[in-house]
Amino acid sequence: MLDFFDVFLVQQLLNGLAQGLVYALIAIGFTLIFGVLNVVNFAHGEIYMLGAFAGLLAIQLLAPPAFAVLLLVAAAGLVLGVLLERVAFRPFRRFNDEASLKSKALREATLLSSLAISIITRELMQLYVGADMQSIPQAYLLMTPIQLGPLSIASGQVLIFVTALLMFLLLQWLLFRTRLGLSIRAVSNNRLGALHVGINVNHIIIATFAIGSLMGAVSGIVVGLYSGNIFPQMGFSPGIKAFVAMVMGGLDSIPGAVISAIVLGLCEALSTDFVSQGWSELISYGLLLITLLYFPRGLFGKKVERV
Amino acid sequence: MLLAVLWLLLGWLDASYLYRLASMALVFGLLAASANLITGVAGMMTLGHAAFYGVGAYTSALLSSQYQFSPWLTLPLAGVTAALLGGLTAWLTRRLVNVHFAVATLGIGQAVYVTLLNWVDFTRGPMGITDIAPLSTASPAINLGLVMLVFLLCYLVLERTVHSYYGNALRALREDEQCVAAMGLDPAKLKIQVMVLGCFIAGLAGALWAYSTRYVSPGDFRFSESITILAMVVIGGLGSLPGAIMGALLLTLLPELLRSLGDYRMLVVGSIMFGFIMFLPKGLIGEYSALRVFRSHLKALEQS
């Protein structure tokens, strides 16, 4: 099979896949939170960044085995998610009537407050640790190449692949096989209805934030372990890409977001064959605009009856 | 009255050495006022305003440094280029609402930034364009006066637009698009008109920026600038024109006054924005009170 393809091309595709999965990891949590609250959580990229830093801190202080680092980061993400919800989202959920649920002003206020929180977090981190890249200790780096015939894959890429798959499957299990998942889906479908059937909407929203942020934080440290350097601005660009993937996937479809994220990663990797690195950024924005114009419901969004 | 206060303030600044600061405040005032028209009055959340500002700045910078066009030609041309891009954006996104429109403008903003950064042959990439001629060769005071003149003109245009029946139509567009369509107005047309006007003024502001700093680089037109502009509008109160100007003054002058803080600029911006959203969601001068002032003013004029 490989004879048909240029080895370089396949290698490029693999790298693109890994990059796309990085976006997918962030997009999963992003989409989960959007699905429940119907507002964009701009601070998700910062959770991702903080997750990476929490991992670094854990490594520097305790030097635990790699698996324990992941667990610690997951716990940190959980706490951060609850905190974020408390600070930036709860104050705007004082009212539960239909008018304020549909109110544009409240939704925009939430969007802006998460944006403000994300700026504050990023700047504080920058002041505290400096804008420079922090490097992960060599022992934890996952850069060991694995040879597959003529191809080589870094072990970090394997980890990214495994994490993305695990997270995706776990989330699907959680959403469709557990009671909590049922409540989350109920709240995301109709918050008032969920309230009426006796679901504690506040708890469910907090739980969603905790789960989504846990995923964001874990993806941060996984990417940090793979790329080897973490810095306060690291959440911004992948955050935007994940955002693009979410919109392309149809805003509330997690599988759609994952597929779109992989498509984005592949397109970016392939485009570097033709244009320089800088221009490849343009590809995803172009794709975003095309999706918005021709598939306003996203590529995998729910079909909505048109009036 | 507010205009008079602004004038007095500028007169005071005029006397001091703060020309650069004053023109920066004016440029951001224009940006915030135009973003207020788009986001505050017409309710189209734009996350890419810096792109139109950047297009204006680059148009005038390139035309004046490469082709030696006079500022009186490049100023309107910068506005027109930005307005064209804005109109195109609005035409493309005319059916998108809420968060979709915000995402689309974010995408366009980033696309413009990436283009400015990477089209090295044309825009000189990250090095930026240096040696832009000043507005006029006369004293800096006259240059500042010219900037003030353009600012006032734009302010008047915006004021007449926002506080008119047309402005009310835009407010209706913000509240309920279907309702506007049912009243016999074309929402798509309104959106395009608003974007054209708003982006024209943003382009003008960009040109003024290029002439007053005499140096432009892509870094000035990043996503964070769009956010800063949005924060100015939020601080002043969404939909309130004097509020937008106040917000711009606050967010340009405060970091300068606290110069010793240095790197804290974005932190200050973020914290102020968060504080206002949390505790003063109507902004410094809310839309309602701003409208009331203008309307009572009009009534007084009618009676006299």
C-alpha cells in the first residue's frame, strides 16, 4: 500500500492527524460546555494552559510517575472548572424564566465575562511565570520516535491519539449510559423542562463545567508532554482552532467537532506542502467562513425545520 | 454638553506635551464609537474590529509611503477600503446571528491579521511600515487639530445616525430581527449599511493612527486589540455613543497614567471589563440615559 504514496505525504498526514487530535481534545470540552449553557466559554483555552502548568508544577514538586501527573492534572482541571463556573457564569444565572434564558444581553454578558476572565488569567500567568517557554523535564518528554516501516511517530503522538480516543469514548459512555449524562442531555435540550422534572440544573451545570475543564486540563498536559514546552499564550491559538472546529461541527455535536478538528489538522499539515507555515493559519479561517456561509448549521449539526 | 467637556479636555491636553496620547485617545474614541454602532446599537457582536482598523491603516500607510499620495486622498481611500471589506463581510454573513456572526468576524479578523503578517512583499510583514509622512509638515499642534477635526466630523455623523429614526430601526434589529422584517425593513440591508458605515470610520481611524504614529505593524491589529475596543464599548455601555468615547478615554489614558505598571495593560483592560460586566452591566453611561439626554436636548431645540 505504502508504495502508492509518497512516504513524506503519509508522514505529513500523521502529523496533521496528531495536530487535529490536539484541537479535538480541546474542542470536546468546549462543545460539551456550549451544549449545556449555549454560551461560548472563551476561558477554555486558559484551562488548557493552566492544566499544562499544573502538570509542570506537579512534576517539579513531586516528580510522580507520568500516570499520576495525569491524575493530578485531572483533579486540578476539575477544581478550575468549578471555580470558573462560579466566577464567570453563575452570576448571570440568577433568573430561570424563559425570557432571560433567551435574552441576548445575558448571553453576551456571559460571553464577555468569560473573555475577561481568560484575559486576566493569561496576563496573571504571564506576570507570574513570564512569557517565556517553560520546558518540561527531559525524563517526562514523550518524544521517543517509534519506527513503523519508513514512518516515524513520536510516542507523544500515540499518547495524544489514545487520550483523544479514551476521552471521546468515556464522554459518550457518560452522556448516553449514566444518569448524570441523562441529566446533562436534559439540561442541554431544555433547561426549563429539566427544572420541571426535578433536575438540579445548577448542579448539572457545575458538573458539566468540571468534566469539560477536566478534559481541557488533561489535553493541556498531554500536549505539553508531547511538544515539550508550555507558555502562558499556549491556549490561545489551539483554543481558536477548537472554537472553529466546534462551529464547523455544528455547535452541539461532539462527534462533529472531533471530525472537524481532525479535518482542520490534516488541512493545515497538508497545506504546508504548498505554502509557508504562516499562511497555513489562513486555511482554517477560510474553512470556518465557508462552513458558516454554506452550512450555517455546521457540517454535522442537527437538522432544524425551516419556517 | 458632553462634547463640550470633551473639547475642554482636549484643549487642556493641547496645551501640554501629550499630543501623541491625545491622538491615540481620539483614534480609539473613533474605533469605540464605530464598534458601538455595530455591536452596541445594531447588536452585531464583532470580534474582528481591529481588522478593519488595520486595513485602513495599511491602505493609507502604503499609499503614502510607496506612492506619495497626499493625506487628503489616502484618508477617504483608507475608509473606503475598510468599508468595502466591511460591506463584503456583512454581505457574506447577512444571515448569521448571535454567536455565528461573532465567530465569522473573529475568523475574518484573524485572516486579515495573518495576511498582514505573512504577505511580506506587500506589507513588509512583521517589520511593519516605517517613515510614513505626517498629516502635514506644520507643527504637531496642527496635526492634532486635523485629527480632532476628523474625529468631530465622524462623531457628528455617528451621533446623527444613532439618535435618529434610523438608529431606532437599528435598535429594533438588535432586539428582534424577525420583528424588523415584519415591519417592512430589510434586516440584511440594514446590517450591510451599518457595517459599511462602521468600518469606514474604523478605516479612517486606522489612517489617522498611521499618520500620527508614522509606523504600522501587524501587532497593532491583533485579536487583543479587537477585544480592547469591545471592552471600551462595554465599559461605556453598549449602545451609548458618549459612553463609548468615555470608555475609549478610560482605557487609553488609564494605562498611560499607570505607565509604571508597564506589562499590566491587558490585565487592567481585562479586570476593568470584568468589573463592569459584573457590577455595572449598563456601563458608565447607559444607553437609556444617553438617549434621554439627547432626546431632551432635541425637545428643547424644538421648543425654542
